[in-house]
Amino acid sequence: MNGVAYDVRWLVDLNLPQTLETATVGGRKEVTRLVQLEAAPIRSTVIPSSAGYEVIDYADLGDRERDPFVMKVQHFLPGGHQHGHEHAFTFGGGVAFASLQ
């Protein structure tokens, strides 16, 4: 690859390279070897609960148009935010082209 030959010997059980040998067209060789492994400390991850989140059905977005979250997200939805009062946004490829009031 780009004038360099690679030879990799892989430790399948550990999913790690044991040896990486490179050789250039000019004859330069380099060998990198795995010489020691150390176990990393296990860290526990706390995943926050989603129990406090409200579930909003897609069909109900129009009924909740004044909800701050819905106001933020509605312009990113397919078809944009379109209805028959006050304002309308036309989306094409996710970009707003016009705003009518």
C-alpha cells in the first residue's frame, strides 16, 4: 500500500495485533511487537433512566404545537411544519426555503 508492505500477525482470541512489520520499497523495515498486556480497571457506567421522559406520538404533534420541545423538533421532521393558520414552513431536503406569515 503506497509503496509499503505490511505483515500483521494477529492474536485472534484477544482481537489484538501481536506483530506489525512494515517494509518500504527502499528497504527500510520496522517491526512493532506487543510485549505486555495489562488489565484495565472495570468501570461501571450508570445509564440514566428514561422513566421521566414523556412519550409523544407522531400523530399528536399537531395538537401540541405550542409545546417547547415540539416547536424545536417540528422543523426537522419530514414535510416540515405545515398547517392552515398563522405561519407555514416549506422544507426541501431539510432546508427551509420560505416562511410565510
